[in-house]
Amino acid sequence: MIMALDPVVEQRMFHNVFVCMRCNARNRAALSKIRQGKVRCRKCGCDRLRVRKKGSGKA
Ligand SMILES: [Zn+2]
């Protein structure tokens, strides 16, 4: 059963969430900090993070 996500829920799930390009761990951080390179993956320490894509379920 698929229902449209509440915008608030969607915001909570996807806003400021980034995925490590090396180990695919999810990291939550402010976009401004990502842009400044201040954020690193909490799991592997890699600083290459991408925006989490909607709709894929995993990752
Ligand atoms: Zn990582």
C-alpha cells in the first residue's frame, strides 16, 4: 500500500540527509556545512557526500 508522503515527513526523512559515496552511510548535516567541507562520514571519515535521492527506498 503506497501513500503519498506527508510533506513534513518527507522533509524529516530527506532534508539535510547525505549519503557517503564510499560506504553509503547516511549522515545528517546542514547543507552549508557540506558545502564548506566541514562534514565527514561518521562511519568511514570520507568527506565525499551526496544528497540522498528520493524514492529509492534504501541508501
Ligand atoms: Zn562513509
